[in-house]
Amino acid sequence: MLTDSLVEDEVVNSDYNFADGDLSAFQSEFSQPKQDMGISDIPDDLEDEDVEQEQLAEVEDRAAMTRHARQTSKFVTHIVDSGAALGLSLISKNSVDSHKADSDDLKELERIFTEYFKETGGNIPLWAQLLICLTTIYGFQIPQALKDRKLNLERERLELERKKLELEKEEFKRLKEAELQRIKTQQKENDEQRKSN
Amino acid sequence: MNNERATKLTILLGFNGTGKTTLLREVLLHSQQRALVVTPDDVEWTDFPENPLQTRSDYAFTGIQRHIFNPEYSLDAIAHFRKGILVFDDCRSYFQDRTDPKVRELLIRRRQREVDIFAVGHGFTQVPPVFFTFASDYILFKTVDNIDRRKDCIANNFDFIKQSQAFVNSKALKDPHFFRHIKNV
């Protein structure tokens, strides 16, 4: 492509420091030691563990709340995405997957839900999550199940009717053959009677 | 002879599936430094131990560990990390455009703390502007967002980086794992 070659030419002629598909210069530099600032791995400005237990408990509480908010938001995001995709697919008659949000949108939605649940302290209990989940998975299938049931009953009825018609057809055939036989016998008797007369 | 180098702040950008995490893992494993990978959730980097960074002993680790970002305390906790590599994976998930001043301080003080930093995102707009201000290196895989939105904070080489984005994207049509390393001199 013309545009590709233009882009390549511009880059090849540049004086910038770069490498394509190759990190060896970067890694070589990266493997050199950093300027030693005479510090320790463990920060001096952190208090000892026993002193900060109280603060830690507080932090842990907040962390636990954030974890709950995150878990709840994951759950809600999934439910919203599945529910909305299913609803849209019922309208469009496309597949459910074609209406699902992409991963970036889901992450953003999840992030906003997390903030919301943290702000409101909203935490859906596990039993309620399970109930919502079951309702979403199976509940949405109820209209389809009812439709399928109607079709299956209709199919059974038509099958019975077909069998009944088959039997009637057999019976009709049998009667027709008997009647033909009777007529033949009658004709034969008539012929014999005519001859004897 | 003095072989000591300055600490690095590397911006690693690439769309899903381009190979940026694989490349980053290689860099970390070969670096012979300890590394702390900060991730937005618990589904990434699961092969490394989780570190809550809540006690002094949590900072005494070696090798690679991950920390799941918690907005309640992570920024303060990360500020205590020193002598190693700090990776902000998918940093848009936990840093907003209006970045906390603590992040700015973290970037400025990286030399004193002997910390190399990687900021990882799907594109230019997925990494907060303050990282571009202090970037020493870029590693660009295919990205699809608009680099012009970061024009104000990319002080050096903006035009070249923009050209490089177009170049890498054109190469990625044939090789989705194609990347370019740019030293931001």
C-alpha cells in the first residue's frame, strides 16, 4: 500500500532511537544496576506491625467492603449484560451473543457498579444472588418452554389424528375389497342361473 | 567505570491479544529484580502470589508478586515499595485522568526509591497523562485510540510517536504481535 510505504520511509529516515520487534537494547540497559540510593527493601517509614494493628483492622474492614462491592458489581454486571442481551435478542431475533457488551464496556460498567456499591454500602446477600442467578438462567426460559409445550401437544394431537386416518383408510380398503368380491360372486351366480334357465 | 543507570518509566501499550503481557513477563523474569504487579482484579497474573502490602514484612518479598488494587489504601501502600519493578497493569481501571497527586509523587520519587515503573494499557488514552510526562521508554503494539488526546502531555517526540503508532498498526495487519520500542530521549 502507498500509505504503508510512506509511513515506513518516514520512520526509516528518522534520527530517533527505536527498535522494531527487538527489546535487546532495552533489556541490556535494564539489566544494568540502578543508581544505589542506600535504601533498604523494607520501608523505614512504616510502623511496626503490633503498633498498627488497629489501623490495619480499619483498613481491612474497608478492604473487605471493597471486595464485597467488587464481587457484587461483577455479579450485577453479568446479570445486566445477560438480561439486556437476551431482551434485545428477543426483539431483533439475532443471537444473544451478538448483543453482549465487549470486555472494555463490561469493565467500565463493573467499575461504576463497584463505586456505586461502595458508596451506598449496597451488598446483595449470596442467597439473593443465587436466586437472581437461577431466575435469570431458567426464568427467562419459561415463555419458550410454554411455547414448546404448546407445539409438542399439537404435534401429539396431529400424530394421533394421522394414525386414526391410517386405520380408517385400511378399513375402507378392506370394505372396498369385500364389496368387489361380493359383486363378483353375485355376477357369477346370476350367470349360472341364466345358463340353467 | 560507572555502569549505573537511571530508573525507567516505560509505557507499554497494546490492544487485547497483541502480546504485551507475554513480553512484560519476559522482561520481568529476565530482569533479576523483584517486581510488584498491580492489577485491577484477581483474574490476572494468577500464577504469582498475592501481596496485600499491609505489614512491613509484606515488603520483604523476592521474585514477582501481585497486588490487587484497592482504592481504599493501595496508593499509600505502593508508595512504600522500593528497590524493584512496579507494574501498573491495565492502569486505566484504577487511575482516572485526574490522577491523584500521590501518583505524581510516586513517579517523581522513583529514582530515590530505586523503582522502575511500567504503565500498561490498551492505548494512549488508557494510561493517565501524568505517566507520559515522565516516560523514559515506550513499547508500542497495535493501538486503536487517538494519540492526539495525549498531545499536551507528550513533550518529546510526539510526531515520531504518532508516526510510530501508524507504522506499528500497518505492520500489525500482517503480524499482530509486531511492536516498536522507542527510547524517549
